[in-house]
Amino acid sequence: ADRTEWAASAVSTFRDITGADPEDALADLLCDLMHWAHANGSDFTAELERACGHFREETQMIEKA
């Protein structure tokens, strides 16, 4: 639940700053994070794959509980 709240806060802040529509906010934020990763020498795709692994592990822990 904490992680969902943190993400909601990030998307809400992004929407406040950019004026993004609710249906576009996640895609727009991800796109901007791609720009940030590129500008900072990070491999967005590798980090996204890593994040997906974390998500799978975290959701499996919740399902087992």
C-alpha cells in the first residue's frame, strides 16, 4: 500500500507541474523519465526491466501473505 501511495504522489506532483491529463499522465511521466535517463547516461530499458523484476518479487510476497 505504501508503494502505491508513493507512486500516486509522484504522478499527482507531475500532473500539478505539467498540467497533464489524468489519462496521459503516466505515459507522459514515463516519457519524461526516458529523457532524464538519456540526459544522465542511464539505460532506461535496463532500469525498467529491473523495476519489473522488483515488482514481480514484491507482488509475489503479497500474494503469499
